[in-house]
Amino acid sequence: IPIHGKAILIIKTPKIKKKIILSSLLKTATLVPPQYWCGVKFISKNPILMVICDKYYDFNDYLESFDDYKKYLKKL
């Protein structure tokens, strides 16, 4: 959820890639489903994004690179 400023949300899988512009002026939220790779590119000064999650943050639950993500998907 964009609180202040603008950012580009990049959601992708090995087969698709989608970019969504997040702006605090639009007052919209974006749901990223499980098992999608997600990145953020900030395009304004001092942007603030709010993330809502149903689990506590644990660094070990996250993949560091898109290549690691693709390897993870092959194991499913």
C-alpha cells in the first residue's frame, strides 16, 4: 500500500512479468499472491510503502535471487 510517493512494483514468474505503478494519490493496494517474485523500484523522493502480511518476518523464509526462486519452483 503506497503511503507517500511513487514506486513501481515488479511481479514476475519465469514466464510472465508485470509492472504496476504504486502512487499514494491513487489510494489503492496490491495483493501479491504466494510464490510470485516481487521487487520494488522507488521513483520519487522519500517514498513510504506499507506491507501487510499474515506471518511474522523471518529472513530465512525469503529467497535472495530470481535464480534461487526458479530453483525453488522446480522443486514444487
